[in-house]
Amino acid sequence: MSDVHSSTVIGWDIGGAHLKAAWAEEGRLRDAVQVPCRLWQGIGELDAALATVLERLPADADHVVTMTGELVDLFDDRIQGVHTLIERMEAALPQGRLRVYAGRGGLLSPLEARGRVMDVASANWMATAAVVARRLPAALLVDMGSTTTDIVPVRDGAVAARGITDHERMAVEELLYTGLTRTAVMAMERTALVAGERLPMMAEYFATSADLYRVLGRLDEAADQHPAADNGAKTVEASRRRLARMVGHDAGDYDPAVWQAMAADLTERQLRRIHDAACRVLSAGTPLLPADAPVVGAGVGRAVVKEVAARLGRPYRDFSDVVGASGHGWVASCAPAAAMALLG
């Protein structure tokens, strides 16, 4: 790290599908931004996304980065992924101004981080939880993003997760592969409720969870930054057409209300899955979280998280409120990047 230090810190979160950044001045979050970055299509996607975001950020700043993008199948393994992402960040940023988050290992120089790949890999959830733990003695962090949902308990002012790696976290349902916009509908359930029938769904990438929430009028289009499954229009009519195709129908076979009911059934089952996983996570702690410990919602799916909190009978707090950035919705949507800006 350079001897030059700035009062401005930019936090980065390199995902497989999005690049997120947030910046803080004198320890106060100012804003955050998310752009699409289809990393699996080539490292040029990251270079282009970095150039786009850097144009919108303060020039004189220190930078801290976390990532999950090392998982994409562009890379042979996590070692190659972590090393490549660090290399591209160093190339894009001023020399000596970058540190890398290594979870329990803290913030490291790029050289040190290359030697601790498994601490660096997929550690973004821990950054968010660590910041929540600094502000609340007990909470259940639920970060529902475009693709995944993280469920992390905070107890006695510390992160109390049982899993650390992706496979450990999936085994105890602290990591669910279900999200607000990018989840393939065929992966959400095996059947769909259509006009009184439970129809099997085709194992085809015809529709995504964004189509469900769009049909229901519950989607902020700014959160859906990738093409539709058929590269078609992002309209209610087009989403109905994609959903109907999942069960071998054309949209015109039924009244639009039938497809709305299908979407409501599938989103209800997604909600139940997150709720059930949250119950499991809550049941695993010793001692249990206090009954008044809130659910802290983060990610573009915070509205769903708020419903989960109500079903758990717990108060809800938005991540942006917890970190003193009320009204900055993208701060909560880009929670790991915001956390990095505060930790840096």
C-alpha cells in the first residue's frame, strides 16, 4: 500500500454477473453503483465495466475489493480466478492504492492476497455481515441479490456463520442459489400452478425470476440489468409469453390473470424457501438470537426479505439505515461494496 492515503475509500464487489462499487468520504457512505458484467463471457467484460464505473467515481481514493467472480467458468479454478481479478484491478487503478479483502484475514496487499486464495474467494458476504456486527449486537442478515441469497446470523457483535466456503454455506443453507432476477424458473420448482393444474415445467432456459416479479408488478426494472432469457422485450406481455412457454402453453391460451397466478405461486414458494432456510439458520445458534433481533435486509430483493422478516415475527431494518445511508437505495443493493468502503 502506498504511503498516500485519501479520505475517500471506494469499495468494490466483483461478482460473476455485476460489478458494484460504493464510496465513502470520512467514513460516511455517499452512494453506490452497479453495472452488468458478464464475466463468464471473458475478462474484457470486467475491463469495460471497470472503465464505465471509474468515470463516475472520485479520482483520488483508496480502493478495497471483495469478490465472488472467481467462481465463473471462465477460470479453471479459484486460484486462477482470484489471481486474474486482482491483476485486472491493479491494472485499472492507481499503483499502490488497492487492498484485497480476505475475510478473517482482513485487508491484504495484492501480493499477500495472492497467497491466501481461499480466504479471498467468495468472501463478500462476510464483509457485509462484519459491518452489521459493528453496529448491532444481534441480527439476521439476509442479502437477496439478483442470483443468490445470503443468510448470516450476527451474535454478540460478531459474525456467527457456520459455513465459510461456498459448499459449507450451501450445506447449512446460509447460501441459497435463488435471486430476484437471474434465477432460471426451471431451477426454482419442478411444477407450476396453472388454472387448477400442477404442470411440470420444462427443463429449458425460457424464463427467469425477473419475469415472475415483472408480471406481478413488483420489479424495479433498474435491478434487471441482463437480457431476458429469449433476448426479447422486458414487458409484462413478453414475460407472460416466457412463463407460458415454461409449461408448454402460449400466453393467449389463458386470461392474463392465470399467468399472474402462476407467477404468484412461484414467488410464494421462493419466499417459503428463504423463510425455511432462515428458520434453520436461526435454530442452529447457541444461544438463540434474541426474539427482538432484527432481520437486516440487503440486496435488490429487500422487499422479499421484508416479507420474510414479517413471517419470522422479527423487526425489519434496511441495510442502508443500519450504516447511516438512509435514502440511498443502491447502498443497500450493493451492500458488500458499501461494506468494503466502510472497512477500508
